[in-house]
Amino acid sequence: MTIQEFKTHIEEELRHKLKCDNEPTPILDRLELHLKDFDDYDLTDLLNPKNMKHDLYASFLFQICFPSRIKMEIDAEYTPIKKKRIAIVSCKSHKQDYTCSADEMYSPSTMYKLQKEFCLKGYDDYYIISSKYGIVHHTQIIKPYDITLAMNTHSKNYQDIEIQSWGEDMLKLIDEQLTWMKKKGWEIDYHTSKVYYSLLPKETKAKINYIKQPPGVGAARPRYEQAIKMLDEKTLEECLKFISSKNQNKPKEQDIWYFHKEYPPFFGTSAKIATQYKELNLDGADMWKVSMGRVKHAKGWVKDKSLLSRLHKNDKGQWRLKK
């Protein structure tokens, strides 16, 4: 098989896999760029990610060429870095609406981007635990979904989003994945909210180091922002202790009035308004910053009513303040 025949085969397989023969997607657009890089490689080298310029496209190749193999086994066999300490972070509610890598899927979330930066800086590698897929590597290709993991759903208004707890099959899968990691000699730090930890069986919890997240909407975000900077001078252990510490003097939030041009005034906390307007994908951390006066607005919501006259939407539908 020639290089060109191989490239054509990969492209056809990918289009078939994504069921988008006649519809362009961000992945296929990017595919054209990746294919150009292969002109510098022999056919044998194409399957060796040590020589790959793009890890994401290497992931495409693995999933097409080895569909029956477990993705994590492929990572371990082909990745040149000997992973000793890895992080697992939880999936986020803000997602892309198209098939892509797990990293790209959760990239709209500011919290995910902070945890990603911290993991890339402090660990050998990181994975993501998904309420739908279990533990996936950040380069693994996944489809969009509307499922959230919740222990107590009665007080939450998720509207069209499916709410579920993990069943026995998912808990078994997660335990098998963690067991596989431990057999590799990896140390596993588990950076997730309490709900993603509490539902795990006792024997599964014994395989991970739980990095307890600070309670409260938006509380973890400034911790990771600071921890990223701390890694320049302090050890990973010191940074993890900082993230999990209780003695952080965060101002206590009070119920306030929020105002918007297109919605009625709302009285409550940042967590309450984020829950009330779930369809707007409000970020509770951003709303908390509005409440604390750290930012003037979040998606058009303000606490200073006089700012409404300066708010406008740009061509992309994003709210901006006129100077």
C-alpha cells in the first residue's frame, strides 16, 4: 500500500466513522491539514506517534486502525513518555455540539481549561472522567451528549438534560480502567467534585488520591488559577494541598438583584440564577464574580442596573459593554 493509498483509506474510514460523507465538520477540516504532514514520513512511521506532529490525529489513526483495542492500551504502547503520575478531571456541562476529541469537547468550560493547564504543567498526562463514557484520554474522540451525573436530582432544574447516577456496568468499567492504570505503576490524582467521588465503591476509591475540591459555586476556579502560578516555585504536593485546603478567605455571598435586558430581574445568589437559567449555560463562577463586583457583567447579567443602557449584542450574539 502506498502512502497516498493509505491516506485515502484513512480519510474514507474517518468519514464513514463520523457518518458525514457529504457534510463538512471541524474534524474533517482539520484532517486536510494533518494529511499534508504525512508526506515527510514512510508508511511504517505513520503508525508510530513518536514521529507524529499532531497527537490528535494520531488518536484518529489509532481508533481507525485498531478499533477492537482499548484506547488506554494504545496510549501506553505508543506514547514515548513513561507516565508515572497522572490526573483525572471530571467532564463539564459546557460542551461542543459536534464529534471531536474530549479535550476539544470540554474546551468551552473555563474550569476545564484551568484544570487542563494545571495538569499539563504538573503531571505526566491527564484523563477525563465522563458521566457517559467513563474514563477517557483527552485525545480520545467522543460524541456530544446531554447527560449529567447527580446524587440528588430533586432540587435541580436540568430541563432537557438527562440526569442519571452510575449503574453497575459503569462502576465496573471505571474500576477496571483504574485497575489497569495501577498495574502500570501510575499514581492517580482524582480532581473531581464530590459527586464523582462519592458514588465510587470503597475498593475503587482505594486506587486513587482524591484531591478534594473546595465547596461552593466558583470556589475551585481561583484555587486552580493560583495553583498554576505556584507550580513555578512549589512542588505539586504543596499545590494540591493548597487546592484542597479549607482556610481560604472567600467573601460570603449574599442574595442580590441581577438585571438583564431580555429577562426579568432575579433575586438570589449566583448558584440560584445559574440553576434557574440553565438553558443559557450560565457559569456559576462568572455570576459569582458579578455578585462580588469583580466583573461588571456575565452574558448580559449585571447587578448595577445603570449598566443596562450600555449593554449590547455583537454580531456573534455576545453581550458587550459600550465604553
